Amino acid sequence: MKEQHGSVRPDLRSGRALLISAALLWSLAGVFIKFLDLHPLTIVVYRSLFAALVFMPFLKRADFCLGPRVVVSALSYTAAISAFVSANKLTTAANAIVLQYTAPIFVFLFARLVLGQKISRLNGFALAMSMAGVGIISFDNAGEPEMAGVFMALSSGVFFAAYMVNLEKTKGVSPVYLTCINNIACVLLLLPLVKSQLVLSGTQLAILAVMGAAQLGLPYFLFSQGLRTVPLQEASLIVLIEPVLNPLWVALTVGEIPSAATLAGGGMILAALAVRYFWPLLGKSAQAV
């Protein structure tokens, strides 16, 4: 989407606003999760249930469709949010969110390994720098109980990358339908695993209802809608707001302070992604580097 004569097209401006709103809502996940003393997959099931219920009234018969890309969307979505919530329970919110945001780097790898596309030097730099950041965080947690959380967070990044790549191919699918079907599939896939852990208090139910509607369903809908006018690479840059704010909200509300290794490694990952996406925006082509 081009910007001409110093002005920004209204649809592009609106798309960016949608993505910023999605990132702000996503950034609240760590706070909610830390206040819920529940099995991670129980949180995922109820959160997705309420997200689906919110969007069901807006479904239209014409929206319904089923195909390989919708199935991939549902599976990658379920895997990504399940791994992310589990990571938040097993390690710090900072580790979980920073490592999930290795997703854009895995997009580069998928493009090379699956699509056979060459990795440019700029992408290669971002990949190497980010992996170094991952290494710092992983080394600091090696042999510790939190290492399982680090692994889950990295897995979330891989699955979120698969979700983002596939989302590019589902632009013809209604965002309302896609958000709804992803969450319905998530509930159905995970319910057998947590059927004995579904009893909640009234407070827990209220928190999960808010999470499902406002922190999960709505931002994924906004993200899908925003990608209709904003290129995926720029969108990946905009939502970097989330990994910056998520640990901040948790630190302010729960008092969970990121370790020095997380700050160092996370800083490297975010710096690598910022360089990767800001460089082309400054007028330099990633392919020419």
C-alpha cells in the first residue's frame, strides 16, 4: 500500500490503527494469566469459548467455508495460544512474550525451507541476532525448571509464524468467521485434555470471560482485519508494541521483574526485528543489502 504526496491512504491508516489496538489488547495477557491459578489449557479452553461466543451472533451463512487453509489456521492458532499460555505459567511473562516474538524470524526460515526463497543478508542478520538473543535467555535458564517454559515460548513463536504466513492466504475469508472457527476448533481440540479440570469460581469465570472477549477474540479479529490493508512485514513491526508492554504491565501489577538475561536477550531480539523492518521503511531495500 503506497503513501503518495506525503499523505497516508485512509484504509492504510485505519489498518495501522486496528493493528495497534490489537497489540495493546494482546499485551494484557500476562496480567490476566498470572492472576489465574488454573491449568494452562483450562485457561485456553475457556478463553477461546468466550471468544467464540462473542463472535457467533455476527456470523453470516455466506461466511461459512472449510478448506486446507482454514484447517491450518485453526491448528496453528490452537497450538500457538496453548504454548503461549503454558509458557506464561512455566516461566516469566517477559520470557514468554519475547520468545513468542521470534515468530517473524521463523517466517524467514519457513520462506527458505518451505517455499525455497532466498534469505537476504538483512534477514540473515536479523535471524542471527535474534537467535543469539534466544541463546542468552536459554543459557540463563538451562537446567532450571523454567527451561520448559522457554521451550514452550519458542514453540509458540514457531506456531504463531505458521499462523501469520497462512493468514496471508486467507484474506478472502471473513475475519469474523475465521476468528470464530479458530476458537471453536481450539475448544473442541483441547476439551478432552482438561475435562476433569473445568470447575471454576465465579471470579475466575468472570476473568476468563473478559479475556476471551476483549483480550483474545477482539484483537485477533482486529489483526485479521488490519492485514487486509497493511503488508505483513509492516504489521509484524507494529505489533512489536506487545512484547514491550506485556512485561511492563506484569511488573507493575504482579511485581515480576525480568532477569538481566531476559532484558539482554529480549533486547537483542527486539532490536534485530526493529532493524529488519525499519531499514526498508527508511527507503532501503532488504533485497539490495
